[in-house]
Amino acid sequence: DAGVTQSPTHLIKTRGQQVTLRCSPKSGHDTVSWYQQALGQGPQFIFQYYEEEERQRGNFPDRFSGHQFPNYSSELNVNALLLGDSALYLCASRRQGYENTEAFFGQGTRLTVV
Amino acid sequence: AQSVTQLGSHVSVSEGALVLLRCNYSSSVPPYLFWYVQYPNQGLQLLLKYTSAATLVKGINDFEAEFKKSETSFHLTKPSAHMSDAAEYFCAVSGKAGGTSYGKLTFGQGTILTVHP
């Protein structure tokens, strides 16, 4: 079992550019969430996807958008990058269902905006 | 809204000593509670979770936590620290199934644990 995989591992972008981060969930998982972890902070919830729809959203601007594909993989897109978007972006997956509350995290993508 | 407060951004212990990391939550109803560990440049690994079964929860690597509703606390303990326990620890909360915050984790600010030989 490969677990949750994210790509790329590191990325450097220029302010104003757009970026796409990718996530493949753990085998058997159908729900994907994205988190932003700024340096020295706890992760902050961005949004969650299930059945290819955004189900919940945290307090992030519309510059942050996502997508989930039929194979449950997901993308996070950030437009008009700001210096403050520099962070570790974590993807978490779980299996939808009452008892399946545990989320498994990927290694993250380190985004640096210069 | 749910929130989590971790008391102490840094905790330092000697190898073999008791580890105690503090977490208090704020929630209108008893939530699900989690402790995650993060090693440098890595993602988060689940240590243990409370989902309204036994209030004393045992996790991996001899970690355990006790849910105390009256104190709104979920402190993490380990009887004897190892050098390999040095990492950052996060307490997190989510709502129960059927609620608006189910599946959404709200994290504390984290506690960095240092273990001295």
C-alpha cells in the first residue's frame, strides 16, 4: 500500500503565478482534504472533496480551488500567488463512513513563493 | 466553532522521563479528538484517536491520552521518553458524523518535544 502520495515534493514559484499540486489517496479511500501548514503553525483546513464535489471549505479565498477525479485523486490550484502562500501543503485521505474518521496524510508539497 | 489549544509550544524532557503534552479543546458537543506526530520535513502520522468509546485511549509507541469532558482536555502521555520521540506533536479535533465539521480537522499550534540524553 503506497499510502497518500503527493507531487511535487518541492516547488518554487514567482508571485502572481499559478500552481497546481497533486494528491493520490490511500488505496480504498474516497475523500480527500487539503491543508496549508505555514512555518511554525498547525495545519489549516482548506477544503474537502468527496464524489468529485467540494463538500466543506475553510476560510481561504477563491484563489484556492480544487478538483477531484473519478479515481479519487485530487488537485489543489492556487492562482495569483502571494508571498504568504509559501507553506507546506498537506493532502489527507479517508474513507467516507460513520466509523472511518481517521485521516492519513501525505508527505506534503513545500511551496515557496518568491 | 471548534478550537484546540496546546499549552506549551516547546517541551523538553530527559530520556526515560515522563512525557506530558497538554491539549484543551473547545466544542459545543463532545468531538472526535486526535494526536498526530510530525517529524521534520514529513507529513503527519496518527498516534491515537478518541471517538467516544473508552476515555483512555492507547496509541502507537506507548503513547496514550485521556479524554476528560469536565476539563475539556485530551492530554498526551508516555511513561518513558525515547530519543526517537523528538518531533512536533499536534492535537486536533473534528466534529462527529452528521455534523457540519465532520471530517474537517482543526489543529492546535503544535508542541515541539525535545528529548535529552
